[in-house]
Amino acid sequence: MPEKGELFQLLLLLGALFLALWRVEKENRFLWFEEEDVLVQVVVLSPPYEVDFGLRATVKVTGGELPELYGRRAVLTLYGTKDVPSKGFSLRAKVRAEERSFFISGSYRDIQEVGLYQTGVRELYIRRVEQRLEDQEIKALTLSYLFGESQETLPQDMQYYFLKTGLVHLLVISGFHVAMVFFVLRYLMPYPYGPLLGVIGVSLYVLLLVPQEPPVLRAWLMLLLWVLVRLQQGVPNTLNILLLSASVLLFFRPEFVHSYSFWLSFFATLYILLGLRLLPEGNSALYRYLLQPLGVSFFAFLGVSPLLLSFTHTSMGSVIFSPLVGYMFFPFTVYGILQILTFFSLPSFPLELLGKLILKTVSLLSVFDLSVELPLSTQFAYGSNVVLAVGMYIFGKVREKDKV
């Protein structure tokens, strides 16, 4: 039988899930329209890429004649140019909404105002990185890995290598980044000031320096709750913390209910937590630094693969290669955090050397084709994930009972 606390958190999550679905569907009934020619104000979120007769980019609508779209993301197609005039601008364009997706298309000549975007801390850091790092590949890796810039900033061959090896998840800012920022800062001061410094530093990192995507928000909330329990001299139940974090996100950001990145992050973490209960206990260095990381990679692979197969492919390489490349990312991450703390005033050579080593390793590993293609329906993907998670939970409880 599940513990009362875990059962309560599960019921809370189910309630938040159904409420989010109801809220989003109710809102979407009023957001469907064929096409309107209106004035929109946008902020560019991703590096533009060329398409026929222009370019395309992901933008956020921040103003204009459609208030119902404020704060929403859209795909912008801008004709007659090869670059955007500014990070933020307004233009008169065609706006189309289909279900949960929004599309804006217009001509470069119809841009009316530019420079509507105020430079923030994140932009100052990005400019600093661009000034300090000369190697284009390392610059792209740093911006993508530490600041959540689109992976499209990487050269196309490197994007292909990360996808083929199943290591593209390492570029997504999530729990690993949040944990690393916390632990670097946590040991700068004695307890209990160290954990508080770590939480403050992580909060500034999440709120000011990286896009507030579902994986990083989930990891941030989990860390806050975990530290809060620890400071109260409690023993954190990480499964409860995961369920509560997901419930809070769905309550305040109901649109996450249709976000693949939210569910990929959630199921990856859920399967890792349930899988760790199934792994045998061990204290040897071989177990801690090789067998356990391989187990974690395997369970994360189990958690995300059905969802990935519902719209793309997956790779067994993520199980085998993640521990190896993850250890290589460790010093890169630590030095990157130190660079952030010093506004990239430290020598850039170590970061460039570590980055080159990572990229070279990923390119060499890409010769192994371990990709898996098995088209699954969305319903089957989610259903199989839930059923297997329940089975893992029950089996873990049985093992705990047998130990007692």
C-alpha cells in the first residue's frame, strides 16, 4: 500500500492535472481564429533561421491589438530579410491560431518600431560570453548549456551528433544545472548559511539568467522544497516533492499540461526516483561511480522513451554515453558557474579546453548508431509510462517490506 503522504500528493497532482486541462481547453475555445491582420509586439526568443524568402524564429507576444495573446509564444515568419532588426519590435502581420499553436507572418517592410526590448541581466551575460569566447563552437555550447539558448546556435553537425548519441538532454537546463549551482555555492559557507546561499544563488540563476522552461522550474521548486525540509531537520521524501512541484506548476502554469518538455522532465525524474529504490545497495567506488550512474541513465531512458517515440526517435546511446559525457560536463559546469559568479572575468582557456574535449568526444561517439524508431501513439506513450511507473512503485514497496 502507498504511504498516506504519497497517496495524498498523487491525488493532489491528479486534481491539478484535470483542473489544468479544463482551464486550458476552456481558454482555447476563445483563442481559435483563422487569420487576422493586426499590430503585434514581439520579443525574439530563439536564434532566427532562414526559410524561403525570409527567416523564422520563436517569439513571445508582449503587446499589440490581440491582448489574449500577451505572454504567449508564437512562430514568426518574417519575409524579405535575413536578420531581425532588434530583440524586440512591433509589426503589422497576419496572426493565425490553431488549437494550441500560434503563427505570425509579415513582411520586413511592415515593421513599425524597433528596440522595444530592455536589456536585462541575461542579455548582459550573453554579450559578455560573446566577447570573451572566440571559438564559435565553444561559444555556442556555453550559451546553450549555461544560459539555455536554443540548441540551434550549435553548428548543424554538432546538433546531429548530440541527437544521434542521445545526449541532447545534457544541453537542456534542468536538475543537473540547478544542483550544480546549489552545491558550488552551498560549500562556500558553513551550515545553515551555505544551503541558504545556494538557494538564493539558484533562484537568481533561474529567474534572471535562463529561460523559465518547465524542466528548470520543476528542478528549482524541488530544490526549494528539499532544502526547506532539511533546514527543519526533516528527511525529504523526494517522490512527494516531485509530485507537489508538478502540482504547483500545473496550477500556476496550466499550459504546461500540453508541454512535452514538462512531461519528459517529470517522467525522467519519476523513473529515476522509483528506479533508485530498485537498485541493489552498494558502497564500492565501482558501484557509486559506474553502476549507479548507468542505472540512473537506464531508468531516465525508460521514462522518456515512450514520449519521445510518439513524435520522434530515441537512442540507447543515452544510457551508455550519459555517465561518460556527464562526468566530462562536471568540470565544465563548475568552471562555468565560477565564470558566472565573476561575470566571465576568469581566463577562458579552461572553459574552451573542456568544451573542445566534450564536443570531440560526442562527435566520436556518434559513429555508434543506437537510435530506436518505433512510432507510438500519444495515448499509448502516456498510458505505458503510467502503468510501468505504478509497477515500479509497487515492486519497490514489496522490496522494502521484504527488507524489514
